[in-house]
Amino acid sequence: MTGTNITTARLLLAGAALFFSTLLQADDFNQADLDRWQAEYMSVVAEGERVFHGGLGNDNTVSCDQCHPNASNTHPETYPKFQQQLGKVSELWEMINWCIMNPLEADPLAADDPRMIAIQAYINHERRGVKLAPGKH
């Protein structure tokens, strides 16, 4: 090997070592991390429960829980699936928006709106432990 080839090989090996050590660190966490992440998740679930039971602050007094007490019969484990009201295969957030626009008579939320994420977190949390069944009706 020439000097240039050896230098290039060393740089490639050093780069690969750095890359793989970064990957290993990405999975390096401890109990304090898990506790912090769980607390953050539960705070979002609590916000979702508040929105779900309290509405979106518009003049309409309808809230999600009037049709879905404690997020029952929302079946997030079945999404994506064909949704007759939407006329297409859709994600849970799209069906939530259908409900927001129709019974709640409010403006739809963006998929990444913190309230949408919170509503989905609450719904999924209420259905935790249920087997995933995408497409099921």
C-alpha cells in the first residue's frame, strides 16, 4: 500500500469507529432517563384527557367524551383503516379531525399540533395492551 492509501484506510476506519460509537451511545440511557420520559409522556396523556373531556374551547359544548366515554370505541389499534366518513384509508388523527369539524364544529388541528398529539396519546393510553390490528373494523 502506498502512504496515501494507508492514510485513506485509517481515515475510513476512524470514521467508521466514530459512527458506530455514536450509534451505541444513542441507546445508552438509565433509569432516570426512563422516569423522565415516562413523566413527560404522562403529562401529554393528561393534557389529552383534558382536551378530550373538555372540548377545544369553542362555543360548541360538545366534547369527544360525549360519543366516546373514556376513549372507548375509538379503537386506535385498528388504524390505518378505511374510514367510511372520509371515504379513504386514513390515520387516527384524520378521523379525530372529522369529529372535531363535525360534532364539535371546530377548526381541524394539524397532525403535529400539540393538542392532536395529546388527544392521540390519551386515546392510545386508554387502549394500552390491546393487540394491534390495522385495517380491522
